[in-house]
Amino acid sequence: MVGNAFRKLRRDLAFRHGRRLRQFNYWLLARVAMAIIWLLRLLPVDSALNFADRAARRIGPWVGRHNVAIANLRNAYPEKSDREIQAIASDMWGNMARLAAEYIFLDALFDYDPAATKPGRIEVKGVEHFVHIAEEPKPHIIFTGHLGNFELLPVAAATFGMNITALFRPPNNPYLADYILSTRRSTMGSLLPSSTGASFALAAILEKGGNIGVLVDQKFSSGLETTFFGRPCESNRVLGTLARHYDCDVYPARCVRLPGNRFRLEIEDRLNLPRTAGGSVDVHGTTQLLNDVVERWVREDPGQWMWFHKRWEISGPRRKHRQARQRGKAA
């Protein structure tokens, strides 16, 4: 009896200590990040972004997730040499560092002016789609992936008068989350944190004729079984489900990072969604189609995607079932 109570007390103390240590690590990381942000603000925009790129290319290979990125790249591009794989990984770290630094300069970076005679930092492809979505009195879904500076897409939507709510995942670090959220809200319009009830909130927006923006290239535990770069993965069904329920148009959009700290924002023609025999949107087929679109984008600019993400990690029960099935085939 005493032994059980002692073990419970020890577990409670270990849990509290671990939680406090995690909070301290979050606080310390946030302080370091804010110090770096303060230093970058002292530099001109181009100098700050180029410095962040160079620093990340040196530091990235020493980060634990670098090994995940290399493994993912080798599986995606078995035909590429080690030198080519490492070069893509280096570009990836540079892209991620630029993305982080660009939060500081979002107002200065987004200089799009349709009447300008000289090109600025931002060029837009598919202006007619932005205008059409903004003017058409019905709900729309716009999806993208973590490519280039994808954060610029909601800024562009707001510029064209598009009423859109963007779904986003707050960082685990609560100290950084507050800063990032305030930065996003000042330039990107309506934002919806990704949480348990987010799908219902998205449905309510579409029900009222609004537009939503969703990132679709992350792992989703116990999601639909799909493929990405020819490998099994789990994907969120929410976009396909909402498209079926509200029968709304779905548009792909992405940001392409260009030389000289410039960007091209593209919104493509609406997708021709796969349908069931009864004529309704095929949720599984639509979810796979989204993966195929993002894969096409990533293949065009592999260094602008987050290869360190465990996109192909399968959740526990499904992984065990697949392993058992493979053992049965081997026998």
C-alpha cells in the first residue's frame, strides 16, 4: 500500500518536473527567437533574409530532423545522388529560415500593385480567379501546401477583397504562438486555429457562403489512406467532406519563391473533383487528388518544401495492421 502511494507520488513529481522543464525550454527558445528577430529588424530586408538563409544552411545539417529530411528525400528521389539530395536539403533549410524571417517584414514584402509599371517583389498569376472568387456569391475552398512563403497567399486574397478564413496550426510553443498569431492577424484577415472543433467552424463558414483556405500536406493520424510520392500516408478527409457536403468549387494555390527575394503567387483553375456513381464528390478520390497536386508542385521546386516533416509516418493501429498483412504475404 505504502509502496503504491510512493510510486504514484514519484510519477506525479516526475510529471510536474517534466512539465515545468518543457515550459522553461519553450520560454528560453522564445527569448532566443525574439532576440534574433530584434537583430534582424536592425538590418535592411534583403540583408536580413539572406543572412537567415546562410545561417540555416550551416546549422540545418546539425538538427535532428535533418536525418528525417534526408531519408524522405532518398525515398522520394531514389535516382538522385547523395550530393543532389544534400543540396535539396540545404535549399529546404534556407527556405524555412527565410520563411521565419519574413514574418518580420510581411508588410514590406507584399508590394503587389496591379497598376505598377515596374515589377515589385510580388507577382500574381491567376488574378482572374482571385477576382472571380471575391465576386461570386457562393462558398469556395482554396488549398495550398507548405511551399515558398505560403503565408503570403491570405495577404493576396485580402488585397483582392476576398473574404477568406485561413485555417492554421499554432506552434506548440505558447510564447511564440502569441507573437506569430498577432503578426498573422495584422496582415491576413480572419484566422481559425486548428483544433478539435475546427471542421465544424469551417462548415459554418461555408454554410454562410464564406471562403476557407486550408493547408493539405501534413500528416493526419488515422486519416484516409492515400499516397504521396508513391508511398502510403495518412491524409485529412475534411476538405473532401466539406466539398461534397456544400458542393463548392475547390481551387489550388501556391507561392513560388523566386531569386532576389521575390515571389510568384499562383491560383490555378478550379479542380474537376472526382465523383461517385451517384454524382456526389468522392471524398477519398478528392483527398488523393489534393496530394497529387501538391506532389506536382513539390517536384517542380523540391527545395521549397518541408522534407523534415514525418509525412509518411503511419499511426500505430494501422501500422501494426500493415505489418501483419506484409508478414502474411511473406509467409
